[in-house]
Amino acid sequence: MTDLIILSLLRQQPMHGYEIQQTIQTSRIDVWTNVLSGSIYYALNKMEKEELIRTEAEERTGARLRKIYAITEQGERYFKEKVRESLTLAPHSVKSDFVLGLTWIDELPREEAKPLLEQNVKELEATLEQWKLGKEIKRQYGLPPIAEASFDNAIALLELDIAYLRKVIGLMQQ
């Protein structure tokens, strides 16, 4: 996934690693993907060795030397291959560490488990509000229909998870 995101950014313009990291954070891509800051530099080094990207220029900032990367033709082909591959994947997995833990919830005292579930609900509600706000902000700048569908899907999933947790909490109280 990290490769796909980096290549998509380099398709727009050549960038150095820090610029890629900042773009990911300011566009909030890191909120809905599993891209970690540390994985960006690892991916850049790996992709350069695989000739998916190349160093277009180097600039010195103080004692540091920054490489400015650009996508190669091979990288362009790889990018499109990864897009095709990602479109064949299920949007979400039913595998869940939460459900695994829930299997053994009776091993904890209810007065310990219930506050953990309630905290989980609060965090999901906060995340839901961020997604709703993000959708409204993006809508002001022009939100393509597919992007809007993705926001709607994420919001619906968060609402389902909140309802699910509330149901579990209710079942615990019986």
C-alpha cells in the first residue's frame, strides 16, 4: 500500500521523502490507510533499488542531503498493476482482533470489560465525527462521486461498529 501511495504522489511531481510524508499527513491519507512515517523511507529505498523510482536531483539543506525522487516508466507500469490488483480485493475484512478478544470477554470482570468497551465507543464516535467533518471540508473543494462514496462507506462502517459495541455492552448488562 505504501508503494502505491508514494508512486501516486510522484506521478504528480518529483518530491523528496519529507515532502511525501507531509503530503500524506496533510491530506490525511494516513488516517484511512496503514502508512506509517517510518515506512516511507524504507519504501523509497526499496523502490529505487527496484528501479520503480529514480533520484532526479539532490539538494543540500544544511548538513543533510535530500534526494528528490521521480517515478520511472517501470514504476508507472507497477503503479497501474497495483491499482488493478487493489480493485480485486474486498473493501473490508471480517477478520478482527476485537472479535477474537470478545471471545474471551467472560474471563474479565464485567466492571473491567464494560469501561473498555465504552472507551472504544467514545473513540469510534470521535473518529466518526472526524470523517464527517473531513467529508464536509473536502466537499467544499469539490468531492468526486467515488471519493464521496468512500467517505459514505467509512461513515456507515463506523456507525455499524458503534451500534455493534453498544449491543455488546447491552448484552453484558443482562
